[in-house]
Amino acid sequence: MLNRLRSSPLLRVLLALVALAFLAYGLARNWTETSAALSRLSWWSLGGSFLAVLAGLGFMLVAWRDILAGLGSPLPLRVAARVLFVGQLGKYIPGSVWAFAAMIELARDHGAPPRRTFSATALGLVTSLGCALALAAATLPGQIARQAWWLLALVPLILVGLHPRVMTWGLNLALRVARREPLDRVLSGAQMAKAAAWTMAGWLVYGVHLWVLVGGMRPAGPSLYAVAAGAYALAWATGILTVVVPAGIGVREGAMVVALAPVLDTPRALAVAVVSRVMFTAGDAVWAGLGFLLARGRAVPAAQLSDAASNVSR
């Protein structure tokens, strides 16, 4: 599949169109419920929530770019945005490989070997999962946290897995199974901590997006932010671990309704969950469009990448 993507620009365009079609289908499938949920919120709350989503996605971009640079393939920010967000449109296509495949091929266009792109994406996903679960454990009320104990119990395992030695062993094992070359560079503890800090910053901003939406349904307050941030983190983690459903559709919303139970009744919590899904779908589309436009035709020469990689290692 990767060889076909690399050799056929037409296939790339067709896959992008398929991804956009699934994205549009996801929005249109339950448009009656979506429009009803949107009508219950003010324009300022919708706008504020969407801006928070865009900002949070920006933090995640910086974290992923830093991980890829630490592995030896630094990319300009605009190019990284194209690789990450255009590639991630593939997550809306049923199946768990399309986003990885698209990102690998887009990064290859700019000199990043597949093993590094795969490893950076896998590390970014595991780091995000760990940060999300840690945030949920720190902010959700005890009753909700106890119901999700099996998810929160993953936090210590993820922390161990992100240790540079364990992380490198696991990634090289996955690359060996995929018949790829092993990593030629290891992320340091400082580089991993920096990426985790950017990721956690993104999660805290994601919390703002849900806090604004919940505040549109009832008076907002500092404690409400904690519940909202934890609710979205737990919902996302539940959805991402349900790999048989494209982008966690339906699973995330159900988990969010349960997590928001202390502050919202079921109809209002469901409305917030539906709007949150729309915000992130639109955010993915906007960032993909920005990445495509800003990095269009900007291939990075191999010599420039080699020099940049040398600077990173110093």
C-alpha cells in the first residue's frame, strides 16, 4: 500500500477525497441532532470553544514536531502541519492504518524516513494518552474516576513505557515486525519531557473548549473547568482505545455524557458532546487546509535536512 501511495499521486488525491467524504458524512449523518445541539448554545460560546480547539491542536502539532526532530528529522512548522493534519484526515476512513500511511508518505516527501515518522506518531499518541488519563485522574470526581479505574490504571504503565530505553526497545520491536530498519537515534529524557509538556498544555486548552460549552448550558466556574477538562480527557481516551470505530465516533460521546453527569443532565450533556465532536472535526479540517496551503510545493532538500538533524544532535 505504501509503495502504491508513493508512486501514484492520483491515489493520494483519491484517498484525500475519500477521507473528506467520510468527514462530511460524519457531520451530516446526525445533522438533525447536531443542529438542535448547536441551537442551544450562544455564538460566543461556540466561537470560544472552536478557538480553544484550534489552539489545542496547535500545541499537539508542536509536540509531534519536537518528537520527530528528536528522532533526527526536523521539519519546518508549516511542513509539519501539512504532514500531521492532512495525514490525520485518514482517521475518518474505517480502518486504523490510513492516517499512519498518509503521514508516512507525506513526511517522506520532505526527507523523513518512514521509521521516524511511524515512531514519532506512535510516541505522540502514547504521550497524549498518558497525559489525558493523568488529567482525568487529577480532575474527575471520585465516583467517576472509580468507574474508569481500568483506564486510569494505565497511567503508570504508560509512564514506564515512555522511559527512553523502554520506548526505544518497543519501537524497534514494532519496526522489526514491520520489516523496517531500527531507529538510528534515541529520544533523550529531556526531549521526551519537553514533548510531554507541550502535550499536557494542549490537553489543558482542550479542557477550555468543553468548559466554555458546558458554561453555555449552566453558570461556569473554576471547579466546572476541572470537571470539563477531565471529562473530555476521559472521553477521548475511551474513544481512542476503541480502535474498531473510526475516530472513536459514538464511544467518545457516550463516555463524555457519563463523565459530565455531576454537572449536567443527560440531554444537555449529550448536546455538549455532539457539539464537541463537531468542533474537533471542523478543527481537523481547518488545520489540514492551513497545512496544505502553507506548505504547498515546499519540499525540503535532503542536504538541508541533514544539516538540521546535525544541529539537533548537538
